[in-house]
Amino acid sequence: MPEVKVYKPLSIDEERIAKIIVNSAYKVHRNLGPGLLEKIYEIALQHELI
């Protein structure tokens, strides 16, 4: 049986940053929809995070 890795909890700052990133990625995908080139999503996410 494989060993289960135990990770330390994220700090409050890491949680805050992760939430900003995930919410921004969701917003970009919701607005642009599926099927575009990955580079388009990268540029849109960069713009959203600025």
C-alpha cells in the first residue's frame, strides 16, 4: 500500500492568493468559454490578475 503524504496547512496569505488565482481563472473561463487556444487564456488570466 502506498504511503500517504501529509501536507502542512496553507498560511492565511497562501489561501488568499490561491483564492484570487482560482476565482480569476474561473472568471476568464466563464467569460471566454471553452475551445480557445491556451495562449488566449494565459493572456486573459494575466490581464485579470493585474
